[in-house]
Amino acid sequence: MSSKLHFKLSLLLILILGLSLFKVKAIGVNWGTSSSNPLPPDKVVELLKSNGITKVKLFDVEASVLEALSGSNVDVTVGIPNSMLHGLNSSFKAAKNWVHDNVTRFVSQGSGKLRIRYIAVGDEPFLQSYGNQFHPFVVGAATNIQAALYRAKLANEVQVVVPCSFDAFQSKSSLPSGGHFRSDINKTMIQLLGFLDKHHSPFFVTISPFLKYYQKENTSLGFALFRETAHPHNDSHKTYKNAFDWSYDTVVSALSAARFPQIDIVISQIGWPTDGFANATSSIAEEFMKGLIDHLNSKLGTPLRPHNPPIETYILSLLDENQRSIATGNFERHWGVFTFDGQAKYHVDFGRGSRKMVNAENVEYLTTRWCVVNNNKDLSNATARASEACSLADCTALSPGGSCFNISWPGNISYAFNSYYEQHDQRPDSCDFGGLGLITTVNPSTENCRFSVEIATSISVSLRALYLLQWMIPLVTTMFCL
């Protein structure tokens, strides 16, 4: 082999390896902590590292989480909750203090520093259901945070972004080419895009083929899952083979209409749930994830942005969260690639190829016991008691199409009792239910329905947020039919 040919082959190998590394680094996960007994942060960080996950997006800032991520070499997006936007918009001092407390002190710890790459100002503050509750303060808050980063000499290291919900976009023709921002936020979005463009920050947006399918928005299951057999959709001379490209180009059209056609795009949330709805299963989630990652890694892009895929994509989500709002649907608590305790539900290639997913290790649980209905009692009032339990616990697996939907009465009553019992740290009085509850060491789980035992935590957070009863009404009215 000639030296010239050897040199060319070496360059080709370096290029291939470089592209491979790029593919791995472009996929991250959302890590939420809306759980009654969350997996300890150090266990979660080990889970990230063991599975080759190098990017994580947080919805807020918790000191224990940031400390666990410090020194991990994981790129981090920290979030600012919507409730803080008004104060950050009106006060540079508040923004300066927030940056100091949640960014500066973590990124200046030498070898153990935290690798913060983005600050996400707000959590989808343009969501249509919020009205004008948050969006008037977004640009001002982002501007003050950016100024605080300059003051802290971190502006070259950390970028300010704003996660945008997909309902910020509309299309009168229902076609991608007609995509534009909602009229009530159009002016604000143009201001935001001007801010992002000025500071070379990307546009963060949620895309959800699952929700398009769930809401029956002209999306078949095959079209949502990247299936080759799916019927294609046409927009003028453009052909769309999957729901992801259809949604992505709707965003591209809206950005073009706002005169920012070239701004980089980051998919801040995308996923497929595994429970709480028909076709929300682990096997279908795995099919979706494989189709998505294969599509992103192909670098084909979309009809309106060929060979220009999103620069980063964040899977929703790393873990199940039993305290997420279910206003959108009962599936909301089941987005995790892993269960609440860090056990893989299905395979996702985060850059490790076909190697088996690694589960969380050495997880400490509460005592191995469950709360079930006492069949020796008069159960005429059991359904009412179960409904009360579910108003303060997570019974979404019992919803139509869920993993526990088919367990017979009174098995569903036992599931409700146990959910409440576990989320209240197995306190004896939390398995009373007017004398109908019974504590047992016999696992009542079935092949498809898991009766969980909660994670032991040093500080219980099971009562830190009561569930709003209106979230539970549709579920409670269907799950306990005799």
C-alpha cells in the first residue's frame, strides 16, 4: 500500500470516527424529578454514565442534582421555572443572584465543575393553556439572565434558550408549508428569535408524533413510528414519510415566516410513553425510538431542511415520574426509558450500539410489602375508597389501555390501595381505608401489572405536592366499574 493511499485511508477513518462521535453526542435525555420517592441523584448520574448518555436537560435546579452531576462530564441544561419569569424580567439583581447561586458556583469548582451548556428560561411558557400568564416576561427574563452571564464572564460558555411547546405553531392549511406562530404570541416570538440570533443560541422546541397520533391529528400509527409501509403525506411537491418530518418542517416554515430561516433547532422534548393509553407500550416506544435515532443519524434532514437535522435532540424522558400533571393524558407519568427505579423498559441506542441497557444498581427500597384489599371484609364501599386513594396517588396504569387495566375487581382496588400506601412511605395508617386494607408480604403483581414498592429516600417528598383532583376525575370515573 502506498503512503499516499495509507494517508487517505487514515483520514477517512478519522472522519468516520468523528461522525460516529457526533451522532452519540447529539442525543440527550430530559431528567425530571416530579416523583414521590425519586431515585437518588448519584444513582441517576451513574445510570447516565453507564448507558453512554452525555447530555441531560433539567426542568429546574436542585442543589443535590447539580452536585451529583458535577465532575461527570455530562453536558447539562438547567431550567428556570415559569413562576420565576416575572421576577427575573423585572429585576436584573434577581437574575444576577440566580446565575450566581445556580451556575457560577457550580462551574467554577476546578476538576469537579459542572458542565452547564444551556440555561432554559421557562418550561414551555408559550403553552396555549397558559394564556398570557408567562410569555410577556420571557424575553425580558432571558435578557437579564444573559446580562448576568456576561457579568459573571460565562457568556461564552453558557447559552440562554427558551423551550417552546409545539402548540405555539399553527397552519391554516394544516400543511408544513403553512406553518406560522400563533397570532397572540407572534410579536413575542419575533423578539425572542432576534435575541437568540444575536447571541447565536439555538431554538428549543418540543415535537411529539405521539401527541399528534393521540389527538388524531391526521397521523396514523405507522406514520408516527417511521414505518416504511406508512402512507406518505404530500405538501405541494414535498413528500413526507413520517410525522417527525411533518412537524419539524412546520417549525421551519414558522421560523422562515418570522424571517429567521437559518436558526439552529434543538428538539427539547420528544418521546413515546409506555403506559396509560392504548399503543403506549414498551415495544412500540422502542420501535419509535429506533426509527427516530436511525432517522437523525442518517443526516437526511427533512424536505425543507435537507441534510440539516436538529443539532441536538432530548428524549422525554429518562425516568417515569408519578407526580407529573396528567392534564394532557394519563400517559404523562410514563415517558421514561427507565422505570421510576432505574430499570430499563426497552433498548435505546445512546451510542453503545446493541449492547444491553444498564439498570440502576444498589437501589434501596422500602420494606418488601404491599397494601391490598381484605377480601374477608364487606367490600360494598371499596370502590369509593379506591377513588379517594387515587385522587392522592398514581393509578394511571389502571386507565383504559394501561398495563393494569385488565386486572379484575377487586384487584384494581388493591392496586389503588397499594399506590397510596407506597407513596405515603408505607405508614401503617395509609393502609387502613376504613378497615378494608390489609398489609401483605405476598407480591400481588401479575405478568403485566406491577405493584411497586417505593424507593427509600432519606427525606420523604411524598407529600410535597398534592395532586389536583380535577386531573383525576376522568380516570377515577372509569377504572372501578364493578
